[in-house]
Amino acid sequence: MALRKILTDEDPALHKKCRPVTNFDDRLGELLDDLKETLTHAHGAGLAAPQVGILRRCVIVVDANDQMLELVNPEIIWRSEETQDGLEGCLSVPGRFGLVERPMDVTVRAQDRNGNSFEVKGHELTARAFCHELDHLEGKMFTQCASRMLTDEELESGSWNDEVENA
């Protein structure tokens, strides 16, 4: 396992659509292990392969039970009509935060590191993380989804909370 460098927003790799994983081999296992180690070191909620310069459809998401979920070739197959507005940041956009509307619940179909298919449900923060990380696989950053980006003053004062509660 190795720590990988997390790319920042200006890197063109973050704005490209990722290719599906077709080889479920030791290299994939090594990538998933590296993503986990990098995510743990960065103290994030999720990390997608393009964030470390690999244009493959792989993500790691920390769920509500603090388990690291490996998702290969993930796709959202269901999203609730009920939504949540909330603060989002990104390891590839350090120090910047925005307000983003996401579904309250989602169901994701994916494969594990051996190619076995499974489905997993996400609620609240886990649903938000799934959506955020899967957007990375399409070359989309949270800054493109944000209704607005917050200033440092708003972050410090917490004034954005009123906006979310009144949405």
C-alpha cells in the first residue's frame, strides 16, 4: 500500500470521464488499497480514483458505520425525491466549501474488487458521499453543483446554517 498524491481542481484529469474497470486483478486491488490508505491519511469521507490521477471507475466511501466501502464501476440506480441541502467540501478543492443539494437516500449498484456485483444503500451523509464521489467519475466537481460557495467569514460564523435550515 502507498499514499498517493491527491490532485487539485486545476488538474485536467479531474474533469474527464472515467473508463470502466474491466480487469479485476492485483493492480485493481493495489489501487483500492492505496485509495483507502490515502483517504485515511487525508481524513476524508470519500476518494475517487481520478483524484489520484487514475481514470477508472473506482471509489472508496466511508459509510455511517465508519466502514470503508469499495465501489468498482458504481452507478446510482435509485435516488429519493426527498433531498438534503448541506455543506460540501472536497480533498481536491482544499479549504473551499459550498452548499449542495443531494438526494436524502440513494441505492448504488457496484462491483467488489473480485468483480462480484452488489447493491448498497446510503442515507444522509452516506448518500451525499456516494453522489459526490460518483460525480468525480463523470469529471464533475462539487463546485459545479453548489448553489453557492461560502466565504471564510460565513464558514467561521456558521451563518450558512440558517440558509440550510430555511431551504
